[in-house]
Amino acid sequence: NAGVTQTPKFRVLKTGQSMTLLCAQDMNHEYMYWYRQDPGMGLRLIHYSVGEGTTAKGEVPDGYNVSRLKKQNFLLGLESAAPSQTSVYFCASSYSTQYYGYTFGSGTRLTVV
Amino acid sequence: AQTVTQSQPEMSVQEAETVTLSCTYDTSENNYYLFWYKQPPSRQMILVIRQEAYKQQNATENRFSVNFQKAAKSFSLKISDSQLGDTAMYFCAFTGADGLTFGKGTHLIIQP
């Protein structure tokens, strides 16, 4: 049982380049989330999805887009990367928004130079 | 809006000691859940313990226990008989209508 899998684990981008981070879960969870983690800031919600075909903005959505075409996958896109997007990105999924807490992927370290 | 505050950016204790990490939160909701997550150097987010707000009894998981004070909106984590493997970032998190909100974390260092 893989849980939540994020690819890639590391990436270096040049300013202005684009990329897509992939999150896949095999637990049949309805809810999926993308967070970014920066030193001293904790985890901040970028976008989330409450089911296949749905997406919604979180606390820090600017500069990112997401898609949930299949229930098991949640994609995070950066159309034109900026140095301010250098961060560790975590994907998470949950059965519901509350009781069960979230299952996290192992994170993607992204550096934009 | 929900907020979670962890007032201790870093703590250091000797192995086998007991340590308490503080967390306060702010919400107008009555039904919610609280969590402590551990993030070791491997970066993986690991659920340590969970507490339902409607339960008065404090949650316990082996060496980890919480002191939940609903009226004070306080949710501290106590680690007993601390071990070197407990060295990690610890995040307090709250989940309500707006989903999961994290505090900024406490870096706990267990000294040999």
C-alpha cells in the first residue's frame, strides 16, 4: 500500500520555466491538498480538491494552478516559476476534512534559480 | 479564520526527560479536531496523536499524551521518557470547516 506518492522528489528550475508536480493516492480518498512549507512558516495550503473534477483556492494560491481529472491524482502546476516559489511542496489526502487527519506524501523540494 | 500558535520555536532536553510542547488555537467552532504531527529530518509528516474536541478525556499514545483545555483553547503535547528518535519538528494542527491549519512548528532536540 503506497499511500500518497509525489513525483519528483527534487527539482531545480530556472526563473520563468514551467513544471507540474504529480500527486497520486491509492486510498480512494475524496479530499486532496497541496501545501508548501517554508522555514518558520509551517505548512500553508495552496489549493485543494473535495472530489474528482473539483478544485478550490487555499491560503496562498497565486502563481499555481491545479487539476483533478482523476480521483486518485492531483496535479500542481507552476506556469512561470519565480524564486519566491522555492519551497518544499507536500501533497496530502484524507477521507474527510476532519476526524482522520491527513496522509502526507514525502514532499518535493523545488529550487527556482 | 482559524489560527494555531506554537510559541516555542525550539526546545532542547536531555534523553529520558519529559518535555511539553505548547499550542493554542483560535476558533468560533464547537466541533473540531486537533492533531500533533512529527516531521523528522526525513521530511515525512507523521501523525503522532489526535484529539476530538467533544471528548473531555485527553488522548494518549504510548509515550505521547496531550493536555486539552477546551475553554482555554490550549492543546499541549507531553513526551515522556524522551528518546533520540524524538528529535524532529512538531506541528500542532487544527481541523474545522476550513480544513487543516498548522502552527509554525517547534523544533525539538533530544540531547544524549
